[in-house]
Amino acid sequence: MIEQSLLIIKPNAVIHHHIGHIISMVEEAGFKIKYIQTIQFTPELASVFYEMHKGKSFYDQLVNFMCSAPCVGIIVEKNNAIEGLRDLIGDVNPEERKAGTIRDFYAESITENAVHASDSKESAEREIAILFPQYLL
């Protein structure tokens, strides 16, 4: 089933000039880029986007990191895009991460992990609506 998902290239990957490498990996995996734009998270936007993590020990560090430099937001499309993109980006935990994933190549830590991908259809719809209110699914 054709699905759409959200991919965010995070500040550390943007700063280290990995945008093109990551997009190439996504396209080589058969994803179609539907929409792309640069996003500068503010504390307010980050607090809405990451509201499910409020109160967790890593929340403030995550918000500060996401606001530290521009990100690239990408809406991708493919059969089973959500699961496929999650497989392609790899696990957030380096000990669980498979070789050859985006995070295997570009993550610097658990927080500075290069990319975000929606983890469910509901999350994809919510996240796309927050970051791309002008884009209709």
C-alpha cells in the first residue's frame, strides 16, 4: 500500500554536509520525494513536535539540539513507506543499529542521530501537519 512518511535530516547531518548522501540513500531505496523544505525549529515548534517526550530526561537536550541549526524536512512516498523508512534509518541505539543504515553512517550519538522518521501512520499524519501545514496528504 502506498504510504507517505516524514523524514527529518537533523542539525548534525545538515552541519556536516550529509543532506545529499542521505537523500541519495532514500531515493536508492525506492522512495519518491514528494515535498522538501528547510525547517528551523524554534523552542515552541520543537515543544509541539516532541510533546510526547515532555518530562523525560532527554527532552531539554533534544529540543536544544533540534533548534541548534536548520533541518531538512522531507515527505516521502512508497509502498509501506513508514516501515521501510524506519528500517532504512536504523535504530537510535548504536548497539541495536544494523550496518548500512543512515544512522550507521551519520549518527554521532543517541540524540545527534542524523535523522527522524515517523513511526506510525498516525505519527506521520500528525508530524506532516505540524511541519508542512500547507501540504495536504
